[in-house]
Amino acid sequence: LLAQRGVRVIAIEPNTQMREAASTDPLVEFRDGTAQQTNLPDASIDLVACFQSFHWFDPEPTLLEFRRILKPTGKLAVVWNDRNRQDDFTQGYSHLVQIASNHHPAESRMCSVDPLLASPLFPKVYSYTFSYQQALDQDGLIGRAMSVSYIPREGLAHQKLISDLQELYNSWCDHKGLVYLTYSTKVYVAQPEC
């Protein structure tokens, strides 16, 4: 997303298979590392961006690392696409994901920015909220659900989820063959302590 707008991106990924499977872009360089240990030089980064991932990190060492690698004028952006539970289709999709995941705790902790808000390392935090709609065909809808890390990949629960998603799709698709997941995109932009 950032590279599509001409931004040079250094993507930190601890999993070798994920780095190898990632799509290639001349503006994106994948490097081995973690949020807590990026292996990047001090004060070298303009923007640290975490998309749908901040809840996986150990907050204290991660925020220390982010502060270390940011330039004095750098910023940290933490971004979540929260499914809009007011939208009937999105609510139906969310319900199926919750059931298939056996109410996995990640479903409720996705947007936990409390460690960032409480951190003295980043005393200035600004929040912005945007509406976003994702148009999906049937394969896209199933693929979206399968991209969730805690969804079963085989067995009866997997088969039931696929069947339920197909039924949901058939009930809601428009004349273009699309359904629409609606999100409330929340962006938290933090400035480090000078």
C-alpha cells in the first residue's frame, strides 16, 4: 500500500517463509527481524507503521525499539481495520469468523492501543477514524476469512465455515457478484519524546 504511493518500505518479518512468499516490489525490501529487534540503525526511519499487528508485540521492548530507530522527527502509525458491527453483512461475516475460531481472543484484542497510549516514550498520540469498504467476490470473501491466522485450515470446522461463507455470499451479493465488508479504519499517529 505504501510502496504503491512511491514510498520506500523496509518490511521487518521474522518468518523466512513469509519473507519468501511476499510479493516483490522494487520499493519494498524485506528483512529478517522482529518488532523488538529490527536490526535497523539508530535514528534511521521516518515512519514506523504497524498494520493489524501491534497486538502481537510485547509492548515495552517494542516501543523502545521503535523509539530507537525513529529519526527525531519520525512518527509511529498504528493502524487497524475494525469490522463495522453495525453493517448487517459485516456482522454476519464476523459472526461466522467468531464461531469458526471458537471465539479466539484475538477477535476481542485487535485494537488494543493501551500500551501506546500509556507509554512515556510517545507522549503525543493523535487518532483518526475513516470508513472503508472492501468489495469481494466469492473467492475473495473466502480468501479473506482464510487469511485470518486462527481460522481452521482443515476438518469439519473448516468445511462448515466455507459452506457458511458461500451461503452468506449468495444471500448478499449484488448484480456485480460482489459483497462488501465495511470497516472503521483507526489510525493512531504517535510522536516520540524529544
